[in-house]
Amino acid sequence: MQALLYGVRGEHWTPPDPDNHLMVGLSRSPMRLTELDRPGLVRDDWCVARTRLTGICGSDAKMVFMDFGEDLGDSALNGYFSFPTVFGHEVVADVVELGPAVKCLEVGQRVVLNPWLSCGPRGIDPPCGACQEGDYSLCWHFTDGVLAPGIHTGTSRDAPGGFAEYLPAHESMLIAVPDALSDEVAVLGDPFAVSLHSVTRHPPPPGGKVLVYGGGALGTCATAILRSLHPDVEVMVVARWTAQADLARRLGAAVVAPFPVRQLLEEAAAWSGGVLARFGDGEALPMAHPGGFDVVYDTVGTAQTAEIGVRLLKARGTMVKSGVHAPERWEWSPLYFKEISWVGSNAFGVEEVDGVRAHGIEHYLRLTTEGRVDLSGMLTHSFRLEEWREAFTVLADQEKSGAIKVAFDFR
């Protein structure tokens, strides 16, 4: 089968824009299109699926672009990956092979991937406390059991992902897709579930005001979730590119640009009712005190987004970090001064929505089928696997391409 294998010697490629650091990183990426054996059954409760559509996650893109900063060697997560591997965990596929112990799936069934390589997929019984609670992304055993280290599909050399024609998956990792939903809708289940986790675990107060920092896939999903589940809450989105801003407005949010930063602070504070305190020679960035936002959902995760978020939040507000970026220094005195809660939000698991506990992806499929969530326009581009350089190029130049979510199409 064809696959994009990461962790190997890449092929020479000249970036079309040598001033774009993402394209330069792409030209050096240790990934290449190659032929691999079709994966088999890992255990008798595993399956093999044929890929239909695979979205490119922001975490995939950072690895391919080599955009992980200079301190990667100090990352606490280094022991949770094993290479070489095939990325891609936002997958819609057809089941083509069942292990003899699989009970809940059928050959030919269309499914979406729940990618976590937690206790069940690793053959660990009894499951850890996190898995018993449905917090699969907090599993205690990502380096144990029958698989090489890896937190989810595409991060373990024994569980390759959807940047290939076939992929293996434990039966608990495959969720049936309703016939009424297209592949293009179903493939958005993973990023939706990431943002659903952020909102359900850290909801805004009734009638509150929130800032969604970022207009990409996670930010767009967060906006759609807030509009559906918290319609009385006012939402402002920080969107960098025109396509992102247009989609945020269609979802009912106010929009502000991230640059210039001082203008962002002024416009966001005025919209939310915050009061900016200015001091010094005018060069220092102001802080809103009192602030106007109850919650900031930071889907970007840079030093700048954190610094702006804490400056705009109310005292004892909450900043939820779901975006992943290289470590950077930031001016965090508002964090303690305003007694802000800065919390991480790691992917998804079982969530409670409308009084019902179910997997976040299952909630997405239900809410979309019921017409309560509409992410039309978020999937902007799709490419064949052999066009992988073009796929990542449009992500590297979103200003020109208008890309939000990009996918590989195997159909």
C-alpha cells in the first residue's frame, strides 16, 4: 500500500517560498511517500480498515513542518512516541477485516476513528482509573502493553495512521457513521471532539462572554459548539485569515484580527466591556482590569495568545489551552494578579452533553445529524496522497490559499 512514512530520510524538494519558514521546514521534513505492507491484525480484537478520507491535524502539520521549536529535547512527552510511523488520526474508513474476537463491528461498515491507544487497544485489563472514567487521553499506560510507545494512532510505530491506504485499529477505536452523513462531515469528528472537551469541562457562565483565540479547525469547532450548546453566550473569535473570519461570522461570532496586538486588545476590551489600564511611556501593552471575558479558549497555544488572553480575562476567569506550540516565554503577571485559572485541555474522551454521557465523536455525529451543528465550509481542500507536498503547502500559506481544514482523499 502507499503510505507517508515519517521518521525516515526525506526527498529533496525546493520550497516555492524560501522566506516562509513552514515551507522551508517542509523541504527538510523526514517524511516520504513509500510502499509498505498492508497492516495486519495486532490482536484478535483488532480490525483493519481501508481509508476513505483523512484530515491533517495541526499536530501532524507541526511535525511535518519541523515547527516544534528549539527545546524539543526537553519535552516531557518525548517518551510517548515511537518512529518510524505513519501520521493521520482524523480518519473516515471502511472496515475490511475483523479479528475473531471483534463483537461490535461488521466488514463493510463505515467508521470514524477514535485514535487513543489507551488500555483497551493495548490489551491491559483491568483498565486504569482514567480509562474507567472515559478519559482515554489521560490513560496511564501509553508506553505499556502490546504496542510500542504512542498516545494515539500515528504516534506509535505499531499503530500507523490514515496517511496510508489501510490502518489497523482496536474495535473500541472505530465508531459507526450514520448513513445520512457524508465523509466530508464525518471527518471533522476528531477536531470537534477536541473542542467539545474544552467547552464541556470548562463551560462559560450563563449569559457570559468568551474569546475563542484562533479561527482554524479547533477554533471553528469551539465557536460552533458554543453557539449550539450555549446560545445565550456572546462569542468573539480572533481570526488571522479572511476565510477563517468569514466562517466565524457565519457561525454568529464577532471577529477581531490578531494584529496589530494593541488594536486587538483595544477592540476586544471594548467589545467585552473590559477597561484597559494604560501606564508608562505608552509602549507597554495594557491590561484590562476589570476584564470583560469569562473564558478564553486558546486553540493556538503560543506565548502571545496566552499573554493576550490573561490581559483580557476577568478576575478569576479561565484560560483553556488546547492549542499546541513550542515553549516560549510570556509576560504572565496578570495570571496571578487577577487569580486566573490556566488549564490544559487534552483532546477528548467520554463527555456529558444534554445530560447524556457518550464519546465526544458520538456527540458530534448526533448533533450534526440533528442539524444542531453545521461545520459546512470548514473542510476547504482535499488532495490525493501523492499530492502531499501540495496539501501541506496550502497549509503553509493560508493567507493565499484560504485553507482551514485539509484532507487526503483515498476514494
